[in-house]
Amino acid sequence: MTSIPIRPLTIHDWDACWALRLQALRDHPDAFGSDLDETLAAGEQASKARFMPMAESTRDRIFGAFTENGVLVGVAGIMGNDRRKTRHRMDIWGMYVAPSARGIGTDRRLIEACIDHARGVVGALQIHLTVASHNASAVRLYERCGFRRYGTEPRALILPDGREIDEDLMVLLLDTAPPLPS
């Protein structure tokens, strides 16, 4: 298996992250709540303003997968919640791997990085995510990483072309799930 380094993104990774995010939104509009046209209309600075605090946070992180030449080919974010009643919960968002880095375990390593990070966050007991119900390979990935489906949100997304996308709601309970094997 080709080694793809995984590390938290920093402010210096913004340009590469922005380009990969636009690619993800363009190529897979059914996988994200964000819309390419709305994202472009809001402007790069609006997205950058959301990215920067996560690039400097110790709790919230965006992990990147890089080629040997330092090209960003995958991302996954994990974010906590500041509200008292939901501080125990973290959410994975924005998972995307470029076609050139698929099939070699990059997706699993990104999710494992998010899980490992959450295990180190004081008070984090569970990780939630949503995934398009029709994306069987992504559902299998999350199940292999210990997530279980606890529901489905019908018509979670309605795309500009009218397609209706159901999303599976998945959770990993950190306090009852064994650590992933190395």
C-alpha cells in the first residue's frame, strides 16, 4: 500500500484545501450540504474565515492526506460543540478523497485520525456523521471504523437538479468502542 501521510491542516494549507473543497463540491454535490454555486457566491474569504479557527484549534481539526510530493489529496474535519448539553459530542464533516488517492486506504486513515483525535479530547464520548444513504462504499467504510447507523433522514438534501438525497445518521460511542487496531 502506498504511504499517504495524514496530518492536521494548518493555515499554510489553505490554498490547497480550498481547491480540493471546490473539486469535492463540483464532483460530488450529493455528498455535501454545501453547494458549489453558493460557496463560490459567498466567496473564498467566507470559507477561509471558517477554516482558520479550525487550523489553529486544539479541539476542532481538519486532517489532510498528502502525496509523497506534498499534494493534498484528502480531507476530513472533526468538530466539537460548545453547548453544555452537547459538549460530549463531536461531528465528522467534509470527508473527501480525490480519485487519485482512492483504493489505498486513504479514506480509512483520515477517519482513524479523526477518531484518534476525538479520543484525546476531554469529555468527548461520541462522534456523529451523516452519509448519503446511496453511498454504499462510504457507509461500509464508516461501519469498518466502528460507526453504526441509528437512523435515516429522508430528503436531507434536495439538489438543484431535483434529486432527493436521504442521509444515514451514524455514531461511534467512544466510551464503549475498542480502539482501532494499528
